[in-house]
Amino acid sequence: MIAQADNNAPIPMVFTGPVATTASIVLGKLATKGESVAFKTPVGDLAITFDATIVPTGTLLSTQTCRAVITETLPFTVDGAKSTGKFAGAPGTGRAALRVSGDLTKFSSGKCDERQSGAPFIPRTAVGTFTATIKLTVRK
């Protein structure tokens, strides 16, 4: 949903604030403006719609080790009409952020694989952080 992932492993999420619950996210294709996603939690589904198309920003940190970092931020709107349970009818806005670092493949020429399409990190070196902040008004 937000970034390329090699093995599509679910990433656990913890919700704090007016609704404390858990969910998971599977990172897949890049998010596009107008795309909707529902996070299924034990207390209901939280539906969101992306307000922009994501544009990843990458930085090569070391040409020797090919260490790199990719960051992505994406604004979204909570869709209370599509949300269920404790999230039903709740309006809100938010911003998701993803930061992944790791080593890129190094070519025999000594150059790092920095393809614009998002060169994959070597899996055993990748570390990622996904956070989201939501301003949410929960209906009682």
C-alpha cells in the first residue's frame, strides 16, 4: 500500500488514543491519490483515502557499502462512512510516514544499484519504520 516490499510480510500496528487497538499492514504497491484502504482491527475497520500520490525520496548514505535510506510521507483522510465499529462515522485526517534503510546490491563495477524505480534492499540488511498520526473525532 505504501512502499515496495519483497516478501509482503505483515507489519504489526498499535493504535493509541481515543481508540486503543491493533491491526497489521502489508506493504505492497505505491499508494495513489484517491485509493482507499481499510485497516481491520478487533474493534472495527478504519477506512482511509489517500490525498496524494506517494513520491519516495532516496538518499545513498555510503558508496562503499551501498547503504541507502528511502523515506515516504503521505497525507490521508479518514472515511467515517466506510469505517465500522468504534471508527464508524469518525471524521479525521492524518499523515503516514515510512522510513526504510538497508544495503543496495553492488554491481561488479563498484557502483550501487540506484534504479529510480526503487531498487530492492538486500533483505537481511533492511530495517523499516512505519508511523501514522491521525486527528480523529470518535462518535460516542
